[in-house]
Amino acid sequence: MCGKAFDQLEEVVIYRFIVPMCVWRLQRRLKIGMEWKFIRAWSTLDQLLYGSINRKKQELATKNFVDNDVHKINKMDLVTQILIMEDEDDGGDEKFIDKTSNKFLRDTAFTLIAAGRDTVAAALTWLIWCVANHPVVEKRILEELKQVMAVRPSSAIDDGEEKGGFFRNDELNKLVYLHATVCETLRLYPPVPFEHKCTVEADVLPSGHTVRKEERIIFSIYAMARMEEIWGEDCLEFKPERWISEKGTILHVPSYKFMTFLTGTRTCLGKNMSFTQVKSLASALLWNYKFELINDGCSVKPAVGMVLFMKDGLKTRVSKRDHW
Ligand code: HEM
């Protein structure tokens, strides 16, 4: 129900890009059409988010937070972390749980779910597809993972870490080729395929185009990844190597060129978190399973939307790897 409500919100945001502002504003006022859908979706999400926040506040009100609990903050859920931070800002007032407004918590939770839910899922889906389509890339990733596994301390193996096939943060940092593969996937298949900005004043863009005050500019990050003048003649090729320097380290590419997370003051706040999530899941999935694409005659195409999903999903045959 919650997932459907998020999908509906995304649908309405696309609709607002297409129809004139006066039309959707009127629909909102009259509570009709797509705008009625928007109101209902918000009400579903509000029930879920406010319900969770109230339950968490009640639970925390019965606990007595002492200084030693703060060091456990990494293991806490989002609402608790925000409440603790608010408390610290206030010099440790015991009434912190009541004071943090539910609306603030609702908005924060919504932003993080909306920004991080589908984007990471879409990135991972395209990555699995790209790797399955490029056996040489898959082989190099597996070799890199094998090297990391080979130097894992035996204590970690005894603890059962190896059996789960998950890679720790320090191990993920060593995976240069996987990092490059993630960058290349995010370049060619940016989970947020287009963006819009609005001018504050009339101006002339570096391209020479003039823009009026309060003019809306929509630009395609997906198309920019396929422009020779930005990425060179091989811009259409899937080449993780373009991200690796001669010394074998990750090349720094400025964010105004690699625009997947945008650039400037409104850069994605979850950029690092996204890399960690995608690398952590991709390494565990590729290490443990083989993904073979099912050729059912349907070619994989991007769907039109706020988030770049595959039009008909990704069909794969998954088998457990047993050779490691
Ligand atoms: C591969 C995954 C992701 C991609 C490609 C991505 C991309 C973007 C882009 C393009 C924007 C700019 C939106 C705009 O200004 O119109 C943005 C903003 C944002 N993202 Fe991400 N994002 C990803 C994952 C995440 C995750 C996991 C989180 C946190 C849980 C997150 C949190 C945010 C937030 C809070 C903003 C708003 C920043 C602001 O307006 O100042 N993102 N993201």
C-alpha cells in the first residue's frame, strides 16, 4: 500500500511537468483528477509515517536515555537518531521526545525514503543487467572479490561472515573495479534521468543560450551520458575502465561532468550512502549468485518516469555459485 502511494506521488510529479501549472493548481483546489490521487496518496503515507513516529516516541518515552546509550547511535533507527541529535543540540533536555515536531520527523523520513528507495533499486537492476551482458566485466569483478576473500582473517571466517558472502566496509573500499562498474552503470543509466531547475534572474548560459527570469530548464542526465563532447567517442560503450587511472586507482571525475547525483549546492545528500549500498548488495549478489539473462524476445528498454526503471523489468535465471 505504501509502495503504491509512493508510485502514485511520482506519477503526479511527472504529470505536473507536462501540464501547465495553472491547470494542476486548479485541479488541486477542486480536488479532482491526478491531484485527487496526490491527496489520497499523501493521506496513506501520513497514516503510515505518523503511526510509526508516534509508536517510536511512546516507546522512547518509557526508556531513560543516559550518556552511554549515545555510543550505540549507529545501531538505532532513523527517528531515534534524530531525536537524540535534537536532544544533544538542546543540551540534553529530558523532554526532547515531546519537543521534536511530528511534522519535521514525517518530512525527514519521507525525504529519505522518497530519495533513496527506488533510486538504489534501479541502480542495482541496471548493474546486474550490465554485468550479465559483459562476461569480461563479471570475470574481473569476481577475481577482485576472490582476492579480498583470500586475505580475510580466519577469525572472520570462523564467525561465519564468509558464509553470508557479505563484504565489510573496509573490504568494499578495496574493490576498485566494482566501484568503477557502479560508476559506469550510474553514468549510462542514471536513476534520476532528468532534472529541472528554475532561474532566479535572466541570464546567459555558458552555451550562449539566453534564459528569462523564472524560466524552467529541464535537462536530460541520460542524454548527457551519451554525448561525445562530454564522454568522448566511446560514450555509448559500457567501459568501467574509463574510471580507473594508470596507477589502478579510481579517477576523479568532476560532478559537473558525472551528473548522476547532480552538482553544486543541491548535490544528492545520499551519494556516499548510495555507493555503499549498491556496492555492498552487488558484491554479495555477484559473489553468491550467477545471473543469466532470459532472452524472451523483449529487449530491455528504460521506462519513462522520475526514476529510470526497466520498462518490463529484468528477467534473469539465478543460480547459486558453488565454485568458490
Ligand atoms: C543511486 C542512487 C541515487 C541517485 C542517483 C540520487 C540522485 C539524486 C539527485 C539527482 C538529486 C537532486 C534532486 C534535485 O535537486 O532535484 C538528489 C537529491 C537528494 N538525494 Fe539522492 N540519489 C540517490 C540516492 C539517495 C539516497 C540513498 C539518499 C538518502 C537516503 C538520498 C538523499 C537525497 C536527498 C536528501 C536529496 C535532496 C538534496 C537537496 O535538495 O539539497 N539520495 N539525489
